[in-house]
Amino acid sequence: MTGHVTCFGEVLLRLATPGHRLMVQSDSLDLVVGGAEANVAAGLASLGHEVKLVSRLPVGPLGDKARSAVAAAGVDTRHVSRAPGRMGLYFLESGAGLRPSSIIYDRAGSVFASSSPDDFDFAAALDGVRLLHLSGITPALGPEGCALAQAAVAAAQRAGVPICFDGNYRALLWDSWDSDPRRILTGLMQSAAIMIGNHRDISLLLGETFFGDGADRRREAADAAFEAFPGLQFIASTARHVVNAAHHRIAARVDSRDGAHQTAEVEVTGIVDRIGTGDAFAAGVLHRWLQGADIAAMAEAGLAYTVLKHS
Amino acid sequence: MTGHVTCFGEVLLRLATPGHRLMVQSDSLDLVVGGAEANVAAGLASLGHEVKLVSRLPVGPLGDKARSAVAAAGVDTRHVSRAPGRMGLYFLESGAGLRPSSIIYDRAGSVFASSSPDDFDFAAALDGVRLLHLSGITPALGPEGCALAQAAVAAAQRAGVPICFDGNYRALLWDSWDSDPRRILTGLMQSAAIMIGNHRDISLLLGETFFGDGADRRREAADAAFEAFPGLQFIASTARHVVNAAHHRIAARVDSRDGAHQTAEVEVTGIVDRIGTGDAFAAGVLHRWLQGADIAAMAEAGLAYTVLKHS
Amino acid sequence: MTGHVTCFGEVLLRLATPGHRLMVQSDSLDLVVGGAEANVAAGLASLGHEVKLVSRLPVGPLGDKARSAVAAAGVDTRHVSRAPGRMGLYFLESGAGLRPSSIIYDRAGSVFASSSPDDFDFAAALDGVRLLHLSGITPALGPEGCALAQAAVAAAQRAGVPICFDGNYRALLWDSWDSDPRRILTGLMQSAAIMIGNHRDISLLLGETFFGDGADRRREAADAAFEAFPGLQFIASTARHVVNAAHHRIAARVDSRDGAHQTAEVEVTGIVDRIGTGDAFAAGVLHRWLQGADIAAMAEAGLAYTVLKHS
Amino acid sequence: MTGHVTCFGEVLLRLATPGHRLMVQSDSLDLVVGGAEANVAAGLASLGHEVKLVSRLPVGPLGDKARSAVAAAGVDTRHVSRAPGRMGLYFLESGAGLRPSSIIYDRAGSVFASSSPDDFDFAAALDGVRLLHLSGITPALGPEGCALAQAAVAAAQRAGVPICFDGNYRALLWDSWDSDPRRILTGLMQSAAIMIGNHRDISLLLGETFFGDGADRRREAADAAFEAFPGLQFIASTARHVVNAAHHRIAARVDSRDGAHQTAEVEVTGIVDRIGTGDAFAAGVLHRWLQGADIAAMAEAGLAYTVLKHS
Amino acid sequence: MTGHVTCFGEVLLRLATPGHRLMVQSDSLDLVVGGAEANVAAGLASLGHEVKLVSRLPVGPLGDKARSAVAAAGVDTRHVSRAPGRMGLYFLESGAGLRPSSIIYDRAGSVFASSSPDDFDFAAALDGVRLLHLSGITPALGPEGCALAQAAVAAAQRAGVPICFDGNYRALLWDSWDSDPRRILTGLMQSAAIMIGNHRDISLLLGETFFGDGADRRREAADAAFEAFPGLQFIASTARHVVNAAHHRIAARVDSRDGAHQTAEVEVTGIVDRIGTGDAFAAGVLHRWLQGADIAAMAEAGLAYTVLKHS
Amino acid sequence: MTGHVTCFGEVLLRLATPGHRLMVQSDSLDLVVGGAEANVAAGLASLGHEVKLVSRLPVGPLGDKARSAVAAAGVDTRHVSRAPGRMGLYFLESGAGLRPSSIIYDRAGSVFASSSPDDFDFAAALDGVRLLHLSGITPALGPEGCALAQAAVAAAQRAGVPICFDGNYRALLWDSWDSDPRRILTGLMQSAAIMIGNHRDISLLLGETFFGDGADRRREAADAAFEAFPGLQFIASTARHVVNAAHHRIAARVDSRDGAHQTAEVEVTGIVDRIGTGDAFAAGVLHRWLQGADIAAMAEAGLAYTVLKHS
Ligand SMILES: Nc1ncnc2c1ncn2[C@@H]1O[C@H](COP(=O)(O)OP(=O)(O)O)[C@@H](O)[C@H]1O
Ligand SMILES: Nc1ncnc2c1ncn2[C@@H]1O[C@H](COP(=O)(O)OP(=O)(O)O)[C@@H](O)[C@H]1O
Ligand SMILES: Nc1ncnc2c1ncn2[C@@H]1O[C@H](COP(=O)(O)OP(=O)(O)O)[C@@H](O)[C@H]1O
Ligand SMILES: Nc1ncnc2c1ncn2[C@@H]1O[C@H](COP(=O)(O)OP(=O)(O)O)[C@@H](O)[C@H]1O
Ligand SMILES: Nc1ncnc2c1ncn2[C@@H]1O[C@H](COP(=O)(O)OP(=O)(O)O)[C@@H](O)[C@H]1O
Ligand SMILES: Nc1ncnc2c1ncn2[C@@H]1O[C@H](COP(=O)(O)OP(=O)(O)O)[C@@H](O)[C@H]1O
């Protein structure tokens, strides 16, 4: 067993049309439990780590379903509290051939998004833990979400637990309220040791554009981020070249303050489902980090898990 | 073809666990389009009437699904408008044996519930029509719902179209806002020619309790309603005696100002699903009313359709 | 809303083995409602046009199913009449990899194929309409089918409604009776304003072979058709280059009397199902024609919808 | 192994809505291979007898499916020949609660119904066999069907093979052509040693009505049949008292020339599917007859298998 | 949270034909994770207790599946170890109507049945725990199983943890090796504080027959057991009266040294599945015991959960 | 009809996760009946040959299922005997994209593997037959399996029936007991007229390594085999070049004593399932051999069937 991790974020239900059908053709919807941070938790648990999820779910059958699925993945759910309210949902009409997938979010006003820092015992959940993982989705949920993310980060700092922050920028969510994403996200990043995100995420954080090509631009962005965020040690990102809907080329990269490792590109064909591949990447990177491996091993493992997840 | 009817109300999506499973045991949910008024519309269409539904659905795949299902039932959907927003949902964990079904409503803030009378062209939708059907669910949705129901009723009165009002009292909905159901519902009932509802619904409307047994109590309640609502001509209700979850005894009754017809009780066994049986009753009653039949025929047809629907 | 269209033709039930199984491996068959003209009707309705289908279905559950599916697609079914008799069927054993699909038609003696012109009120169905769409399948059904197609065309001419005729040559059907397809089809084409069909369809109609390559041959054929059919204004066709079962290259072309537009080729990979792609092409072309667009727009839209339909 | 039997009759495909749905609610149909005589063959094979089916199926996937299902049941299919043509079908909308099942036959013009005696080698199929089983369905198919049944019976007589004839009166089939069922059926019965059928079947054959109650009427009818058909040795029938759709009481009876055995009534509840229960009865009766058992054993076994089949 | 429990026993996979089909009719089997002690663990977890399962599963996908399902039920699986070997299986052909279910065990030589006491850290698993639950199935597995059960019981005694022993007599298992069940089971019962089992189980343990009727016989048996097993405090049992396959009457009883509570009989109709009902009973009884409730509450809760489980 | 064949070997049940799911994600498993020799039997039957399978299955529902599936494929099952015991199983977690399939064998101690030569009547099963087909799987099962394979081969020699032996080397099986595969397999090969296997199989048999490239190495190996096994007339093998999981290039080759035919390579894309493709190859080769065709025809037919099977 190579490490104890706490993940914090919302658990969602995904309701997807089966077999690439349109919604109008579907008499049933496939029910899957998701959410970026829960996916990372599940990935790390399957790799042998002890992982706790901190979250909040509605009382009743939908919350039971979500809790049960997270536990089935081997994640400790004792810090998943329950309260009256609604479940965050998203509907997926899975694409086929040239027809793209269409996602309909229906998560506003969920129990998680309406909760306050007092609803969580971050100190207990971080006790004896080596890493806190959270993402840019939580603060994007609204003022309450910002308070939640900030409280989690503050608790980790108090407990001396390093933080991994996954950018996961969701424009739709930020645009749905009177938000200032740059201020909030750079605030949170002040405490991060690991960032999952590419040069576009960094541009967004710093309000700076990076030029140059490929590796150069990524390094330029990394240098800027390391300067802006003094605690930051690693930046992990993927680069995806879309040949067509079912055929991509993917590489991974991890930057540290004094170096970088960029993997060779891997061909991924017969792609069925991209959902959760970013989370698999994070899990792979953190898996090696928890084992004390170097940036090359982190990048390769991140790539390996993201590639596996495409199938 | 025996008549043109306009139904007004919200269309919902029902997401039900398949085969009497618990939510935690389900990897998919059956998707059915429902809603009390849409069910009545579908029932009347299947009986050969020309029926229009007036409603409002979200743009996007979920709204497409709902519109398509209503059209598939033979209902004219040209007065179902579309707007950005969320779809009204309800989740159903279908019971088995002694475990009761559990319903989770997730309809707050839907496109329909957030709309205003100006979003509908009631005059056009009532043109050339012989009946407007609506129910107590619409005003229960909130102040906007009350305004919608009142506008529909006012338009019908202006157009000289008789109104059928189905009580469908939903305590949960009325309790979720600062409501005064009696005032609202008695206001709407002032214009009703036909009421679907029993002595309990009348008690609720009039704030009066009725004593006596069975038929006597029902007649007492009917007399009180006919006195309170001068335009009211018919009251149709069912009486259900639950032997056990899968075995009921049901009778139907129609009261007019000068008489009543109560059917014999029918044994219903092997009950799978009670959802929509009240709507089937309304459809059966209205079917005969549209044909100009007498109260006995109305009661018998209502019973026949509600009994058929249990299977 | 950009136009009112009437489609005339048979609605069929397709019974297909699920998931690329062989018939001997299947314990259930997927049930889909099809038929070339109904497909075009559904396509145009989904693009926002008001579309009526004129057809005839058996009374009973199979006819109900077909009517309901057509209505679900947003098509007006008030001109779909009902009569005792059998439903037209076809069975599909869907191919996989190198094993081709196998289709078994079982449509002889259907209610539609046995009906006579008097069973339809073409005048009413064409009232206020801007286009009649029909295809070469109806006359291929037998002498009754020829009479039906001729009556529909005659009614459109009387009503001054332009006609679109989709070649859809079905050798199997023509060969099953003592038929003279050239005489019948050229007769019908006399009244057509739009033809969906390529140089092979024109060869068949005119008994003439066209030489030359690609675009040249198509123009040569188009010139011959414009000469032979004085009312003809547009000829729309696709050219398909089959790389392998799952990978085609497709282009579209529309010829007018004084010009032609041929699109670039599009790569289509991951092809699941070719059924209905010709109908999607027709719907795309007619969609733009109804909007008054030029031939380039017609060809591009036809291509776009046919390509989308492959997925 | 207690005996060799040859069954002769048509094999049909049943296409049934799944889970008690209506056809309009179904996106797939369950595919089952049936036909009364094939059911009896399968029943006898499952009881350990060597059974051959003589039949005729279309070439192609539908015929392959039917042949394969019969072989899977352990029946010898070497005498099932193949020819171009259509498969006999029937559609089933399975009932639920008070809604009855609805069956749509679509078997006219099938390969079997269009075949002639020369298409079968009855002599070979009856070689070394102890019983020929056929039913009243084959002659009901039309003049060709009558010729087939008569040829099978004649071949059995030439070969000295006893005949079991199952009445299976199908009014719909007889009424669809200019038929004289009494003449045909009494002709076939001249050669029967065993008849499966009750007093109503005998009335129909002899044009005679039987009075009296229960057992008395059955014996009266049996006496008349034994007089009319000199080779007849056993008459086996069931009596069914329908309490409600899901609850019947069933008894069985076998009459011989010098006695009768009538079983006690058995309660059958939770009835899902009545299809094939008559065939199971025949299989049970013949199973014991082949073993040389007495009429009591024949009646009890017939009852046992029919009761088991209801579940 | 009312208590910490440790359950010890084998986890099995159940492979059942879907929808009451026969195995020969099934193209897929439903996969459910079971095992008596795991069922009790899941039941107690769903009632809010902290429960650990001590077991052993094969490495690989089948063991992953089992572990995941137990965790999904909210049970702590950190004491479920893994080793190379096979998974215990049982196949179920679920009955219908009068056809009984048929179970095929295929558990011989499983990883659990082949393990030795050294493969488990009972001391750690019992640390801080208020109850150990095990059953008569483990010793029935063979000499290794006996050693396992004895080691578990010895560890509980050392740790001062009370023991609940569920009789669960499996003749088939005991008969498959040269066993002496009475000696083994009475040995284990020496340490039990709670026994789940009826007078027949006690007869079997003590080699004594009890006469008298109903409650009298049960008390007589209880007295004998309390005399034979000095640490025993409670005996919990159900009495089941089978009206027919789908209709039972069930009562529950708990005996203590100085009294007894027997519940009223409950009618259970529409029975789908009896599997696991005994385990639900045990969970209900232990739930109240852990809460410190009296025998009446224990019996009523046991009955309530067993009745619920039938549905 | 071009020939009578007897196949001898074990029939297994395959339990596979549906739709490329992981075992932990699956609530049901697809049930398919397999086994290399039964697959060859089914292939030859579908090509029109009369084929008998000699095997042994457990009594009970699992054995019934297996027997029924083999009979459904048109194979004569009268030499499939039945005995108490367990069914051979294998579980398949079907891969997706880059995740490989994972197979778990659970066949030890099956009825077949525990049987002895006396349990089979080889003489009767080989009567009038033109070929015996068996494979290297049977002797790999253990000493009993060796005795079975040897007895089958001896009986064929006594009856003058040529033998086809498919190498099908299963290291896992041979390694699970104290085996000497080379001695056993070369013993069996002494009697073979046809071998299905490539140069690696021959290396294994002869303890010799072959150098050179492609065709040269194959011929070198074939020459060595023809020298070692005096009765051997044909060696049939495939060569597979894996481009990626879903894209292979395959060629086939048949060597005779005086020549060889190697086919062109065929591209196989969209590969779903490789299981059984080796068996399809054997069936194609033997089909032409039974027709008396030359080695070119044998190789081409083998390739055609193996390619078809990939889909
Ligand atoms: N709005 C959202 N809120 C919470 N989780 C989301 C949201 N959208 C997607 N997800 C989850 O986040 C995961 C990662 O998404 P993303 O970072 O976009 O992946 P990728 O980098 O592979 O494209 C998805 O698996 C899904 O479960
Ligand atoms: N809150 C709701 N909003 C809208 N429709 C509802 C709601 N609850 C139930 N329904 C619909 O109303 C229908 C009738 O419900 P109800 O009147 O309670 O039936 P019954 O009288 O048979 O018990 C149901 O079929 C369902 O589709
Ligand atoms: N014999 C037929 N009768 C009626 N409709 C048919 C027949 N065969 C195919 N169809 C329908 O016609 C549609 C178009 O077929 P076709 O013109 O051959 O397409 P494409 O040009 O894409 O190959 C199909 O979707 C199917 O629904
Ligand atoms: N028209 C038909 N032609 C051929 N087989 C039929 C027909 N109708 C029903 N069957 C078959 O005959 C079997 C027996 O039907 P029937 O004698 O009416 O049964 P029962 O006596 O139980 O009511 C059914 O299982 C079905 O497979
Ligand atoms: N041989 C077995 N080994 C392990 N568990 C079993 C075995 N047989 C049944 N079970 C499990 O034991 C549970 C209880 O069975 P049992 O005590 O017979 O129940 P009941 O008292 O309700 O009849 C079942 O749910 C099943 O999961
Ligand atoms: N251990 C086994 N025992 C019996 N049959 C097996 C075993 N493993 C695979 N099979 C069967 O043997 C068939 C052929 O496998 P193999 O020779 O490896 O095929 P290929 O040459 O196409 O890779 C498979 O279809 C499967 O049914």
C-alpha cells in the first residue's frame, strides 16, 4: 500500500442513451456514477491506494446509489455525508460516427452545490493523509462552491497535506453566475503542489498568452506558473491530436521546476468514450508521485491510464 | 370522430428502475414520458378524439423525447412550445411485494413551472374546441403555476369552452411554497363544468367534513360542491378498496345535479403499476361525455379504462 | 416553418437481429418502422417542415405501431388510412466485418400494395402543399402500385403541386410480376420537377448508356433526362466509392438545366448501417429546395444529411 | 428410450412483445419457434423419445432459425426439407391483467402451406416408427393442407403406423377459404387411433350436440366418437375452469372404449402464458401411451405436463 | 451508529437464469454476489452498523467482482484477503409457477474452502468488535472448513467477543466428505451466545427429538439447548407455513433463558425469490440485539426484514 | 452431402462479460457453449456434412444447455453421454481497445476430464465415418485425458478411419500436472493423416527449432513432420500478422508431402472476437478435404472461414 489520499468534490449521476442512440430513440438510460474527483479516487483505489472521498449526497435512493458505486470502487465513503435535497445529474446522448455526443447538465441546486464548509469535517478527513486532490469544478459551482474549495485547501494547509489541483475549467458553470474565475483559481493554486492542466489552463490563470510551438510553449507556460505559484512542484498535462472522432494521438508531459519529461505519442483508435480520460490521467500521475517516482514515470503512467480508459 | 379537446399541463420524464429493482441494484433506468394531463390527452386520442396538448418543454434532446412521445400517442403537439431550461423529472424505484414504490420528484425550476401566461397562445389552442382539461398539479407548482392555470381557465371562459378540472391534490408541491391551496383551487373550480375528484377533494376545497358511509357521504359532498360551484355539472370519482398491494376492489361514480350512478365493484388482481390509473379514469369519463352519453355510461367507461390501466 | 410537403408511399416494419447477430443466434428482433417515403417525411419534419404522409396500414397492433412511429417523428398522419390485411415486413440479419447483411422482404400482399386509388383522398392531402414526394418503389409493387403512383401524380398535377420522384429502383420487385418498368417510370417522370437518381437510373429510364468518366458522364445523362422530361428542373444524386464495408467516400451532385454543383468527397468511416441514407439525402436536398436555396446548397445539405445518417 | 414418433406439421415463428408490453410500446420482439406439432415433438423428445419432425421451411436465415430451434429441442430434423418461399409467422401482443393477449396470424402463402404431398417422403419418415402425430391445423390451411394431411395419414396406414390426431380447431383458418371442415376432419379421423379433443371437438366432427353435465356429457360424446370412428381407441381431453386470467382449475380425462379416467382438478395460479399448454398435454398423454401405460397414467401425465407448461 | 460486527464466511457468485427461464432457454445468466454470512453483513450495514467481512477470494476478475459487491453494500472489506485459486459458484435455474427452482453448487475446491486458519488475522479483525457472526456452512465445507470455524470461534473467545452462530445446515455439503456434523457443530455451539435455528436444528445438534405442537415443541427444544450450551442466551427462529409456492405464512420467535416472544403470523404473497431470507432474518434479530433491545423487538425486527426480503 | 465426420472432445460453457465490460461492471454474463472440437463439428455441420460429436456432459440443466446448443448447430448428439459431476467452464472478460481480454479457466475435475475410455463407445461412433477429428486439448487435461485421446485414436485406427489432429497447445493445462507433452503428442500424431498446426507446434513435437523466414521455415518444419509421422498427409496452418488489436493480416497454408499452397494475405479489420477462429480454419480445411479437393482449395477455404469468423 503506497499511500493515503483524500479526494474532495461532487458525485454526479450520468444518464446516458444506450448504444449510441438518440434520446428520442431510447426507452431506457444507462445509469453511471461519475464526477471528476470521484473518478480519480476510484482510479487510485484500483491501483492499490487507500482513498477517502469527501462529498455530500442527497438522502434517499439516488444518494444510496452514488454512495454504493463509490464504495464498490474500493473508496472509503465514511466522509460522504447525506442531506435532504437534489442529486446532481447529467444526461448524455452518446454520439456515433460524425454525430457528436451531446451533454445536458442538470446539476444546479444540488445538495453538494448548496452545502457550506461547516457540513464537512475536513480535519478528520485529512488526518494521516499524504495528498488532497480537488478540481476546478467545485469553485465553478457558485459562491458556495468557492467557499467549499477554499475551506478544503485551508484545512489541508493547516494539516500540512500537499494539494493536487486539477484545472478542469468548465466555462458553462463559471458563466452561469457572476464569477471571477481567475481570482478564485489563482487563490486556490497558491497552495497547490501539483497541478493537472496545460498551457491553456495556465493562460487562463495568469491572463498571459504563450507563443512558440508544442514543447516550447508548454515549458514557457510552466515557467510562468512555477513563478506565480511558489509551492507548485509539478505540472502534468496531456496533448491530444484528433485525427478523427475515433482516432486520436495522445502524449503526456510532466514539468518540474528543473526539468520536464514528454512521452512519445500513442495512437488511440476505436475510441468509444472519452469521458473520464482526464481523470484517469490524473490518477496515473498521482499513483507514481505517491510511490516517489520521477517525472518520467509520472508522465508515462498518466499516459498509460488515460489511453487504457479510452477503450 | 367525436370531439376536439385541449389539455393543458406539464409533461414530465419518468426514470424508473427496471423490473422492481432497487436503485442501488440498477445499471439503467426505464425512460417514460408522463404527466397527468398528457396522460389524459393520450387516452382520449387512443379513443379516437382529436386532442391538442398545450405545454412547454426545454429545447434539446430531453424536450425532443417528450414531444415525440406525446405525438406518438396521436396527440397534436403544435401548441407545445420550447424554451431553454430544465426538464421536469421524477425518479421511481418500483416496489415489489411488501416494499412500496418510492418516488423522488425533481421538477422544481422546470421550463414549464417557470413560464408565464404570455408564453402560451391559449386563444388559438382553444379555437374550435369542445373541452379544456387541466388539473390541480399546475397551480400547485408555485405562483407561476397559479397564474398559468388561471390564464388557461380565463381563456376557456372567454372562448365559451367548458372546463374539466382534475383535483390531483399534491400536498408535497403545495407545501413547498407559501401557498393557499383552498383559495386558488376554489377560484379555479368556479369555472369548471366537470370535476374529477372524490369527497376528500371536496372537503379540502370547501373546508367541510362529510360524514355518513360510502354512497351517502359521496352524495353529501357532491351536493355541497354543486352548491359552491354554480357551473359544475358532473363530479366523477373512484372508490378504491385495497385488499393488498396486488389486489384492489374499485368502483366508479358520477354525480350530476339531479342524480348519481355508482358502478358495481370490480376485482383487480395482479396489479403491476398504479401510475396513470387516475388519468385513465378521467379519459374514460370524458370520452363518454364528449359522445353525449349519460352519467351511467360515463362512470362505466371511466371504470373500464382505469381497470385496464392497472395491467 | 419553410414549407408543406406531402409524401406518398408504403410504411414497412423492419425486424432486425440485434448487435450484428445471425438470425439463428437471436432470441429477439429489433423492431423499427421504415419505408423510403416515410423516412423522407421524418427527415423533413425533423428539419422543421410541416409534412403529411399519405399511406395505408392494417388495422390492429402492427398498424398502430407504424402509425405511432411516424407520428413520433413529427409527421402528420391524418392521411394514413387503415384497412384489414397484412403489414409489409422486411427482416434484416445485420452483417459484421466481412459478413454482409442479408435482407428478406416479406411485403407481398400488404394492405398498401393491395389498395386502389379510391382508397386515398389525394386532393385533400395535397391541399395547400408545396411538394409531393414519391418513389419508384410504389409502382414496382405491381399493377395496383402503378395505378397508385399514377393517381398520386395526376392529383398533384391537377393541384399544381410540383413533384419529386426518387428512382429507388428495386429489381426484385419489378421482376416479381410481368412488368414494364421503363414505360411506367418514364410515364411518371413526365410530371416530375425534381428527380433523385444517378446516371444509372437515367440509363434505365431512357434505355441509353452514358460513357465518359465521373462528372462528364453524369452531365451527359442529366442533359438526356432534361430533354426527355420537359418539366424536370433538378436531378440530385450521390456518388459512393466503397473503400471497405466500414469506410466509404461520398460526394453529392445536383444538376439543373443550366448548371451543376458537385461537392468534394467526404470520408465516412465506422459505418454501422446504410439503411435510409438515400432517404436522408433526399430530405437534405428537398429541405434546401423548399427554402429556395441554389443547387450548391441543395447538394451540400443532401451530402450532410446522408453522411450524418451513416452513423 | 421408449419409442419412435413422427410428427407432421408446420413450424411457425412467433414474434411477441416483451414483458407484457403493447406493440406500440415495443422496440423489439421476442422470437420463439412454435407450431403445435413441433411443440409436441419437442415435448416428447424432452421426455426421452426419439422423435422426427416432418415439415418444410424456407431457405434462408428464417428457416435456419426454425430448424435450429427444433434440433436444439432434441428433435431429428432430417425430414425437414427446405424450399424458396415465405415463413409462417404470428405476432403476439401479450396481455397483462385484464387486457387479453392479441394474436395476429401472418401465415398465408407460407412454404409449408404451399407445398404438395410430393415434397415429402412420408414412407421414409415413418420407417420403424410407432406413432404419427398430426393435427387439425394442417388441413385448415387450405386445399393443399388437406392434401398434405390426407397423404400423411394414407402413408401411415400403408406403413401400419398408428395415428394420433389433435383436433386443434382453428375457425379463422377454415373460414378463410371455401372449406368443409366436417367432411375433411371426419375423413382424417377414420384412421386415428388416438384423438386429442373434447366434446366440443366431437360435436363439430359429428354435427351432434351433447347434453348433460361434466363427465356425463364427455362420455356421451366419447361413445359417439368411438361409434363413428372404428379405429379410435383413446380420446384425451382437458377441462379448464377459468377463475380469472391468472387462475384456472384444470382436470384431464382419457376415455377408452371400455372405460374412462378423470383426474382431480388442479389449481393453477400465476399463469404467465397459455401458449403451448395443449401441446404439452398431448405430449404427456402420448409419453405414457408409448410406454404402454393405462388410461389413468395417460391422463395424469397429460395433466402434469400441461400444468407445468403454464409456468 | 450502534455497533461493530465481524462476519466470517465464504462469498459465492450466483449465476441465475433471467426471468424464470430454463437454462436451455438462456443466453445469459444474472450474476449476483452472495453467501450467507456476506448477506448478513450487508443487511447489518444497510441498517447502519459498521461491519467487517473476513473472507478469502481468488485473485483476478471474479474475486474483484465479489469484493466490489460486498464493498458496495457498505461492508468493510479490508479483511477479505486474496489468493490464487477458484471462486465458489452456484447456478440457479429459477422456478416458475409449479416448476421448482433448481440449484447446482459448484464450490468444491474454492480458495476459501482450501484455506487454513493462518491465512486470516482473526485477532485484528475482531479488535474493537461487539459480535462475531458465522454459520454452519463453513464447517460443512470439509476438514479445512472445520478448522477455520474453530479458529474463528477460538479467536473470538480470546478477544471476549460474543458469537452468533447460524445453523444453516447443509446436508449436501456434510455428506460429501467423511464428516461428523454433530460433534463439530456442538463443539462450535459451546461458545455461542446467540443461535439462529429452530427445533429441527437443535434436534440435529443434540440427537434428541422434540414432541408437542408449535410453541410447546419450540420451547422444549430451547430448554434443551440452553442446558447443553451454557453460554447461549438467545435462540432465534422462523416458522414458515407454505400455502403455495407464492404464498407463505411466516412467524418469528426468540427464546431467552427466562422467556420467549413469538410474533403473529404474517401473510407473504407474490413471492419471487426466497434466497437470502434466512440471512435477512438474522440481520434483523442482530440489529436489535446490538441496540440492546428485548427479545420481542428482536423477533419483530427479524420478521420484518425476512418478510421484506421475499419481495 | 459430402461426408460423415466424428469429433471427439470436451464441450465447455463460456461465461463472458457483455459489451466489453469489466467483470466488476457486469450484472450478467453471456452464456455460450464452446470447446474447440465442438466448434469444428458445428462448422462442418453448417457446411452440409453429417457430423457426430462424442463427448460427456454432466446430468442436469448445465449439461442440457450444452447438449441443446450442439444439437441446434445441426450436430448429432446421440454419442454425447451424461454423468453426474461438474461442467467445464471458462470466464471471459472481453477486452476493449487497448485492454486485452482476460480468460479464467475453471474446468478442472469436469465430468469429461474425469471420464475413462470405457465411458465411450468409440467403435459405434466411428461406424461408417470418413474422419475422426480431435485436438491436443484432450490429452492436456491429465492422465485421464491422455487415455481418452489414445483410446479414440486406437479405435479410429482399428476402424480404418483417418484422423485429423489439431495441435491446440495449451501450456496452462500441461503445466498443471506432471506431464510429458512431447511424448504423448508425438504418440498421438503417429496415427494422424491431417495436422492442424504451424512450425511452432512442430518444433514443440520434435524438439527441433526451424530457422529461415516465412515460407521457408514452414516448409522446413513440414518436411521434418512428414519424416517423423509416416501417416501424415497434410499440414494446415495460418500465419497471423497483428497490426493492432482490431486489425490483423492473415494467410493460410497447406503442406502436402509433395507440395504446398500458401494464400495471399487478407486484411481483417474491425475484429470483435478471435475466439473460435482456429476452429473455423480447421472446419474450412476439412470441408474441402472431405470433398476431395486439392491443397489450394483446402487452404483457401480454411482462410475464408477463419476470416468470416472474426466478424
Ligand atoms: N461539469 C462537470 N462536473 C463534474 N464532473 C464533470 C463535469 N463534466 C465532466 N465531468 C467529469 O469530469 C471527468 C473529466 O472531464 P475532462 O477533464 O473534460 O476530461 P478530458 O480531459 O479527458 O477531456 C469526466 O469523466 C466526468 O465524469
Ligand atoms: N407531481 C406530479 N406532477 C405531475 N404529474 C404527476 C405527479 N404525480 C403523479 N403524476 C402523474 O399523475 C398521474 C395520476 O396520479 P394520481 O391522480 O395520483 O393517480 P391515482 O388516482 O390513480 O392514484 C400519474 O400517472 C403521473 O403520471
Ligand atoms: N423494397 C423496399 N421497399 C420499401 N422501402 C425500402 C425497400 N428497400 C429499402 N427500402 C427503404 O428505402 C430506403 C432507401 O434505400 P436505397 O435507396 O437503396 O438507399 P441508398 O441509396 O442509401 O443505398 C431504406 O432506408 C429502406 O427503408
Ligand atoms: N394457427 C396456428 N397454427 C399452428 N400452430 C398454432 C396455431 N395457433 C396456435 N398454435 C400453436 O398451437 C399450440 C396449441 O394451441 P391450443 O390447442 O389452442 O392450446 P390450448 O389447448 O392450451 O389452449 C400453441 O402453442 C401454438 O404454438
Ligand atoms: N451452500 C451454501 N453455501 C453458502 N451460502 C449458501 C449456500 N446455500 C445457500 N446459501 C446462502 O445462504 C442463504 C440462506 O439460506 P437458508 O438459510 O437456506 O435460507 P432460508 O432460511 O430463508 O430458507 C442464501 O441466501 C444463500 O446466499
Ligand atoms: N483450454 C481450452 N479448452 C477447450 N477449448 C478451448 C480452450 N481454450 C480455447 N478453447 C476453444 O478453442 C478454440 C480455438 O482456440 P485457438 O486454437 O487458440 O484459436 P486461434 O488459433 O484462432 O487463436 C476456441 O474457440 C475455444 O472455444
